[in-house]
Amino acid sequence: MTVSDSDLRGLGWTESFAAHLPAGTVPARVARVDRGAAEVITADGPRRVRFGARVRRAAADDPVALPCVGDWVALAPLPAADVAGGLELAKVLPRRTAIVRGGVARPSRGGPSGDSTGQVLAANVDVVFVAEPARHGPDPANLGRIERLLALAWESGGTPVVLITKADLAGDALPELLAEVARTAPGVAVHAVAARIGEGVAAVRGHIGGSRTAVVLGPSGAGKSTLVNALAGEEVMPTQQVRARDGRGRHTTVHRELIALPGGGMIIDTPGIRRVGLYETGEGVGRVFAEVDELAAGCRFSDCAHESEPGCAVLAAIESGELPPRRLESWRRLRREAEWMASRTDARLRAEQVRRWKVITKAMRGRNRP
């Protein structure tokens, strides 16, 4: 397959990315990453390139700098000693958006445990599909997981959309389930999807088009690959048969991959996410729990923790039934984790600055020796 310069624009290439492209290099978009190498799409078509030394050093210092699916990168000629005409991945261009998962899965009673290292799941994404499968029983969806993924999506800079997949399994409970999810995701579009039988696929397709890129996040067995295949009109990602007893699927996707869709747009399929730790600590949690912040504005004290303070509007809303207790507990949990991650990140940055100054000081002393 040959890709023209105009097709690169169809893959999301813009003047903003072009402004950061070093002289003597060519642009490419990362479609898949393996250990130390990537499959990329260039104006001359797809090719496989290895990471350059500078990229490897940057990733060793900070894993967030590691090239990931969706990145726009600069390819440079290999050193003369290598294969003539070969290219290497020399630079990751500044990301417009990035979904970064933290190393922390969840806070413990005494605070979260883990590290502050981040992992970029996808870059330069416009739409983040949060896929949650409908389930049998009294708890038809994991609302806490939806909230975490929504926080991740808002922090990325992309637009989140919640998809209740395998919706045909919910039966008569589907309308109530969708209403509850809508309350959990204020300001976010929510769609019921049963990709296996084609229901809801058109609504999903409506969020993608032109040069827009979407990513699907969710647990294993949520039907993400089935949805991607339905959007692509062919089997581009492997799937497994659902279990007859409960309609659940098994994890099959083992890597992230960028897939161009017929009619325009791209989508990134991802493996099932087991750990959903926060990394950035901006407005994500506030966007997910917008109603809590709105209620908090009516508290008597500006620093109200919504625990037992008099005049707490949040606790009053719980008592009246306006706010479910589960939402407040989830808000507390994610806020604690976000605050902990901020402190860990700050400590890591301070330690890195100290380390760099030690290296600089040692080098300067070496130069001054007679």
C-alpha cells in the first residue's frame, strides 16, 4: 500500500506537527510498537523502524517519552555504518493529546501504593471510547471503572464517549442501566452497542470521521475488537467466541494498533486494562464528578472535606437522596489518589533535578582540576 502526502493529512498530519519536524527527516505515524521498534506509516507506505539512540535514552529517563501508538515521529537516515537508505525513529514529535496511565492501580486504606511512573496508552487521540460491558445480575456495570477511565480520558485532552457494549445481554434492564451510566458520566455521550449484531455501530461511527482518531479503552472481554471489526467492515483484529452461560468474551488483543477505517478516521484497539491508575492530576476528576463540585460550592466552609462538617451541602444531598453515597466515596478515593500521585510526581521531579545538578557539578569540578 502506498500512502501519498495528502493521505498523511488524512491520518492526522497538521501544520502544527510539521513545525516540529527536524530538517532532513520525514514524518510518520506509529501504528504499532514492539520492543525497541515500531511499525509506522509514511508517505511511501508502511515500514518497520528501530528506535534511535536518542529516543532510547529519553525513554530510559522517562517511560512517558517512549514512542506509542498514535504518535507522530521523525524518521532520520541510519548512520553510514548501517544499511544504506535505512531509517530510524529519531524523535517523537510533541503530542497534541495523550492518554497516560499511572503506575498506581488503587489507593489502600493508608494511601495508594506503587510508583509515579506513567505509561502512554495512545497519543494524538480525538475521541476516547470507554467500553463497559453489560453484565448479568444485580450489578449490571462497573460504574467505578467507568469513572476511572473517564478521568483518564478527560486528562488526555480527548473527548470521552461511554459505550455500554454487549447491550443485547441487558434485556429489559437496558434503559435503567443507560440512565444510571448517564448520571455517572455527566456531560458525556452514552451509547448502547451490540457490535456482534450491528446495533449501535452507526452511532459510534458518527464520532469518527475525516482525520479524527479514536481509541477504545475497557476491560478484557468487553467486545472492543468486535466493535473495531464492525467499524472496519472486516476482521482486522482477532476475537473469541463469547461464553454461552454469561455472554462474556475472553481477552484476545495483546497489543495496541492503529487501524484506518473505510470512509475516513482511525481507531486504536487496545488490550484489556486491568490497572487504571491516575497519572496526571488536572481537571479529570473534577469533570467526572461535576455535580459534587457544584454541590460543594454551597458548603458553609470553603475547605469542607464533606466528612462531618456542619453546613455541608454534599452530605445534605446524600441525606436527601440527590447524590448517591457511592458517588461521594468514589470521588474521595480518586481525589486521594490524584493528590498522592501529585506528591509522588513532585518528589520524583525534585530527585531528578538533584541528580542532574550533581552530574553538572561533578563535570565542572573535573574541568577545574589542574
